[in-house]
Amino acid sequence: MRRSKRNFGGVLVTVLVIVIVSSMIVAATLMLSAQHYSLGFSEARSESALLLAEGGINDELTFISKNIGNSSITSISSQPVAANGETAIYPGEGSIIKGRKGSISGTDGNFWVYTSQDQAGTTGWDGKTSGFWITARSYVRGSWRKVQAQVTNSSIFSLYAVFALANYGNSSPAISLQSSDVIVVGTAGTNGIISNNSSYPYFKLDNGINANRSVQTGTGFSNTNLTDANAGAIYVQNTPVTYPLTSDVLSRTFGLNTGTDPWTYISGHSSNATGVYTFRSNATGSPPAINTSNCQAMSGGVSTTLSNSGGNLGSWANAGTSRKSSFTITNVSKASGSSLIEITLQSNQGTGLFPTGRSVTITGVSGTNGIDTATNGTWAITLTNDGTGNGANNKIHFTLTGSTFPNGASYSNNSGSVSIGVRTLIFEPGDYYFNNISLPYNSQTDLYIDPNALASGGTPGQVRFWINDTSGGAQNDNIQLQVNVAGGLTDPSLFRIYVGKKGKTFQFSRPSNPVDYLGTALTGDFNVYGGVYAVCNAPGDASSGSTIIFDGPTATGSPRIVLTGSLLADSVNFNGNCKIVYNPASNPSDPVGAGIISGGYNDGG
């Protein structure tokens, strides 16, 4: 049977329709696939740009930590200004993009990043204010992203227990050990070498950092230094660790302009005249509590030389007496072959209590046997050590002011007594400037810092000592006294010592056999709670910098000189039994060591 031409034509039309429809479906499918591919590629580029922008934030944090030692504020962080020659414009902003341009290995694009005081990026960061902003923009194959993060300062004292920055060209050590038994609870680091001249070397730490290895190949920390080889590690980095000079820290602390000498400024704006307190004459308690009822501002404050030796105990001359002790006299006479007066105390009293220069009061000596009675039975005397009468054999020698003691006169079996007082200086929150600190051990002088302002009732805050001498006659400094903290506080962020004496030393010591004002032996550690900062050499300066010395007794098992906090200096010397206990406590007033993202993150799309 023959097929109709009409039927054949109908079949052809149907086939054509099917082909056309199929082609349309395939085209639509291909178009949809292309759109999905394009969208996926676009999203991938956008995500890549986001990751790159976040990488820019982290890069800036690293940049700040590496450049925090720079003297110029504008070189510490990337500035919110357009770089020379930059032409890129961020969509929707209409201005050339701001910040430092960078890239990250393995990515196909660039980021631009800056640090600013404000979120809008109008003012560059001042290098000290916490809560600053880092803004990063990025571009990857047509996709732009913007990320911002708010950053909180991390104190420079919160990074390491000990860091010695020096890298001396003459192979002088950054850390020196002399008959040392040193324990570091925390991480210690150095840019230089370690010298060990110990007869019984013992230097144990939790972790060590040998920095600056691309230049310094000398001996640094080794695995034998670790307290527990299974718990700690020795890390090596090629680049040196850098910190700002003490003078730069001072300038940033007070926001001083370039050209203003920071040491001249602090010498005229210190708390020396008004911030020092002492006990009232009617203070109650032994020792009295540090409070507004027992304390008052000390007349005249303290000078730029802080000393407890010499006539009338130096800086303690106007300090109030917090404790007293009396010793019974059995005889007063002229010292044999001497113009000095000799007092004999009752047996077992006074041995070791009467160093040269100590001021005491004698009462109850009546006017017999030719003794002048002009002082009504009370003598204020200054003790003198002539080699035979310094508490030895219960005898003390002194010069007599305002009275006379005729040759051959003596007084026996009297009922007089010698009274010894302990004078106290209390440093309220503030900034104190000294060109020299010389505090040998003296049980008649007490030193307190009072960050909670208990004595004055004022505003709590840091107590900061700034030490430098611009006269050209700089001396070494030393503290052998216990540094007490009012209220028994142990927070090291409340006390800072900043040393700016290039080529000089600052020494903390614990005497071998100290006694208290009653003659009782002190057997415990001498503790300092705070941060010590002594950086006088800029990176690359191989001349003599500032050295901090920790000096403890050398006998095995002896008490130690202990710093709880952080020690950062050009170089450090450890002598005898010493201990550094890392405590990361920080204070908003501290110099910046690094930045930590604290919040305020936003992805601007």
C-alpha cells in the first residue's frame, strides 16, 4: 500500500518540531550551565578576595609587631593614605584606594591595608591607643572585598619573661651568667650570645628563642637549658626581635611631638614633689596600715636622686616613722683613744642594727659625772663606724650634736635607752623621674609603691619610675631594698621601671645576711613585682647599651632575688641565685608589643 504524501509531510513536520524543541532544551541547558559556572566562578573569586583581605589584616598585625621598635610613629603601622603611583579605585568610593599594597604567595590578586584611630580611616594610629582599626581591601580577577577589624593592644611586657636584645660586634654577651643559679618560669629570648662563667652553672627555662640567627651564629640557648626537655622547646628565627628605645616609649606615653626631648619633659612634669606619702606622727599600728588616716604627703617630696644613705638617711630625711624599738643602755663613756662617744647596750641587744649614718635618739640619761644637761636628757645622735663600734660586742659609737661629753666622764647603770625608728616612703600612682637611684640595704628605711592610692585616697593607677641622667655624669643605679606593695598586691602590671642610661647598669640585689629593724635575720626571697625595661640601643647599634643586673646570694640553696613580671633590656647579667617568673598581666598604659583582634569585625562585601 502506498503512503500518502500528506502523511509523509506530517511526519517530517513532527520530526522538525522535535529537533527544534530538543535544540532549544539543549541550548537552555547549556546556557544554564554557563550561568551556573559563571556564578560559581564569580563566587569563588569573591571568596578568594575575602580570604585575601583577611590575609591583609593578619599581614598588618605582623607588620606592626616587626616595626614596633621604630622611632617614627608613621613607620610602626601602614598609614591611611594612597601610596605613590597608586591608581586603583574601590567600587562605590570614588577615590584612589588607601594603604600599603601587598600580596600573599599562592593567591592571584592584591590587598591594600592601613591602620587608623577611627573606623572611617581618617587618622593614622598613634602607636599607643588601644581599640584601633585595621582596614583591608582586596582585588581578585574582577572581585573586590573589604574587611575591617578592631584591635586591642597587647603589652610589650606580656610577651616574654626575659628578652636580651643586644647583638654586640665584639662578641660581648647579651646574657651573662656569673656563679649563677637562675630559673626562668616562662620564655626567654636573645638576639645575641650567652656567656657562662659560672662555677656551678644552672640556667633553666621553660622555652627559649634564639633570634637574629642570620647574623648572630654564636652560642644561644640550647636544649640543656630547659627545665623539662619534654615540656619546652628552643625556637630559632633569622630576624632579630626589636623594641622601641626607652626614650621613644616615654615620648609615646605622653604624646610628645618630634623635637621635644622626652627626658627634659618628664623632669619638669614628674610626681616627685607631690606623689610621695609617708606616715603621720600619730599613725597607729606596728607597722601602721597604709590609709588616709595614717598617711600624709611628705613635705618636699623627693629629689631626682633617690638615696637612703648619707646624713639623715637621704631621701628619707622627712619621712615619718612607722616602727620603733628601744634598747637599754648599761654604760655611756668616751671611746678609748677617740673623740667619739661609746654606748654599751644590754647584752644581746643591737648587734648589726647600727650601720654608719643611722640616726637614733638617746633618752633618760641624767646630768651626772659632768654630762651636759642642755638637751634635757635627750640626745639626737648620728652613729659613726670607726672600725670597732658598729653593733659589735653590743657597743655603738656616735658623734654628739648639741651637747658635750667631757673627757673622763662616764655614766654607768643608767636607765636610758636608744630608740630606732623605721622611716617609710610611699609612692602613689604617677610618674617619677630620677637621675640616680642608690638604695643599699638599710633596715631603717622602707619603700612602698601604692598603685591603689591607699595613702592618698586618690585615683588608682600605675607607679612608673623613669631613670636617666642627661648631665653627662650618669652613674650606675642599684636597689637592695625590698620593694613592698601596699595592700599586699602581686599584680606586676602596676609597677614599671624604665631605664634610659646607655652604657650604665641597673642592679637589683638581695644582700647575703640582711636583718630587719629588730635585728631578726631575713630568710626569704626579695621580691619585685613589675616590669623592667632598659632599651637604649637601636637595631644595629653594637655599642654598649643598658644592662640590668640581678644579684643574689651565691651559696647553694640561698634565698633569691625574684622578679615576677617581665625583664626586657639590651643585656642582662645574672649573678648568684635569681628567678624570673613570667606574668602576662598588662596595663593600658604599657607600650604596645602586638595587636589582638578583639571585635568589631565586619565584611564590607
